[in-house]
Amino acid sequence: MNESKRTILLYLYKFRENIRSYKYTISFSKICNLYDFEINFHSLRHTYATNCIMNDIDIKSLSEILEHSSVSIALDIYVHSSLEFKKAQIQKIKVPNSVAELVVLL
């Protein structure tokens, strides 16, 4: 086997996972074009991250699953919470039932 062919085969072996995922991206793009969807494969990553957060998945675990170098990347870039989710989070705050409870909180 000549050296250039060996180099190509080693490259393909080393990056086989990326090559496979590229095939998924191309297939996804073809399906979207067929049905006139204006979405790209990377949007699924955003949707996945958002759904994980909305289902109370730990942000540190999610960040590691997405292979980010820090938690802030997952929060700043990939997580998009809906208005309904924000309202549900606000509803978790306990409102004092009486003046006595309010005084205790202060």
C-alpha cells in the first residue's frame, strides 16, 4: 500500500465518528428540503439542550454530555427557555400567607 493511501485510511479511521455524523447531517438536510422545512441539523442540539433543562436535567451533566468546556456555554448558547417555563419557575417561589410569615422571612 502506498503512503498516500495509508495516510487517507488512517485519517478516515481516526475521524470515523465525524464522518458518520456528517452523513446524518446531509440526510437530515435532504429531508428538510423535501418538506420545505427551514431548519438545520445543529438546531436539534439546541432543542435537545433546551428540553433537558426544561425537564430538570442537571446543567453540569448536560454540559458534559454536550462536551462543553464550561457550564456557561450550555446556558448562554444552547438553552432557550419558553415563557411558560419561566412562569413555572416563578411559581416555585413561596409567597407568604400572612404578615407573620413575612416578618419571619425578613
